[in-house]
Amino acid sequence: GIEAEAELLSAMVTFFKKVGLTSEDVGIKVNSRGVLGEVLAELGVPEEKFAATCVLMDKLEKVPIDAIQGDLEELGLEKSTIEKLLTVLTNKSIESISEVLPPESQAVAELSQLFKLCEAYGISDWVMFDASVIRGLAYYTGVVFEAFDRQGVLRAIAGGGRYDKLLETFGGDPTPAAGFGFGDAVIVELLKERDVLPSFEGSGYDTVVFAMSEDLYSVAIEVASKLRAEGQTVDLILEKKKTKWVFKHASRNEARYCVIVAGNEYENGEVSVKDLSVGEQKAVKIDALGDWVQEVSESE
């Protein structure tokens, strides 16, 4: 049901908030393929041309209507029909779009419910109805949405919607589905512009684990896995680096401990553990790493 789309929009907004963005930075335009379908039906466009028309209409945001005139003619759509459709798609409110759709419009009822749910989620200042949002991919079947930069500098930040027939198209069982994807490069640019991109320095690892040689990588993985199982955050380095570089890397990332897996210690079933806060180093049995984690946790 439409509750899934509301949950997705809430998840998207939660992410934006977590990375330091606000509703003044990002907005989310919401529409429904159902709106377009009902409008096309009113204009006499056959259902089998619906998907192809969606793809063409999505292009109109980037190119003039004359640029796709040939494609429109191939579909049998008259220019006057598209111009009427364009007039409809300029609507920015559910109230105005409902005036040009059938009285019992399922698309309008669905969108109205979605915006009520968004209000309950407390994200109404992020979302807005925009009939021009179509999403060019033909597999969408219902609600579609697109996150955008309110300053209008960057392209779409994220987008998604409902695609109930997608899995079925690829041979799967008929399964209702909805989702969205992010443009990670666009988000990074947006965070840079708003000056909220984290430096990722000082991420605060508990421990950095490093193997002195390639043949000890499997041991380092075992050690890192043990520490993570005990609840530590661990940065595992499986590269040819000098010990000096590793210690600098650990300090730069504000790690508390550095575990070195070296041949001599490993022969004794041990690793070398350095407490970077005081500079002390000692050997710890690999089998006793759980006890070591508990010991240092209690001392902090």
C-alpha cells in the first residue's frame, strides 16, 4: 500500500537530516504515474502507449517539444494532445490536478493519503506535489518522487517510486515493490556547497589492525573479526605499509589502540598491542583478545 512510499520518503528525509541537510536545502517532488495515466485516458491516448509517452514526457524537461516531434508522431500522438498534457503537468497542487481528473480518481485519493502520512511523519516541509515529475524509466507503475536541490544548481539528488511489475518482467513472481536510489556524487557536491561534508578524519576507531606481511593477512582478518565480535570498531589494513605509516594513520583517525600482527609474535600465538594514548606496547594472546577488550573497556 501507499504506506510503503511514505516510509521510503521518511527514510530519505532521515538520511538527509543525518548528513546535515535541511528542508531548505532539499525538497522532494511527488507525483503518480496514475495521474498521467488518467490524464492520457481523458485525452484519448491508448493504454499501450502509456509507457512510451511517459519516457517522452520526461524528456520535455530538458528539450523543447519540437525536438521530439518525430517520436510523438511515431506514437500517433498529435502535438495538440501533448500541449494539453503539458498544461495539466504544470499543476503544483493536488486540488488543482483533481479538477482535471475523474471525480473518483484513484491517483488523487492515493496521493492525498500519502501526503497525510507524510504529515504524520513530520516531513511535510520536505515534500510537495508536482505533476511534472514523471521519472523516465518505463517500469514505474504508481507514485514517483524525486529529491532536488532547492537552489537549482545540481541535478536530481535521489529518485524512486513504485514498480509493481518489475520483478515479474524479469521472470520472478508478481511482487509489489517500491524503492529509491541516491546519486552519491551529487550528494557529495551538495554537502560541499553547504559546507557540511565531513572530513572523515578522526572517525574514532577503537583499534587499527595491521599485518606486517601478506602471508599474515588471514591472521589479521581473524584478529579484526574477534575484536569486532567483542563490539570494537576496527580499521583493518591489508596493504604493504610501513609501521610508521600505520601508527600515523591510527593517530590521525583517533584510534586508541594499534594491533600489529608480526611473524615472531604469531609463532607464539600472540599479537603486539600498542596503547596509543600512553605509548605502551605489550603482547596479547590471540585467544585472549576477548579478555583484553573487556579489560580495556573496564579501565576507560
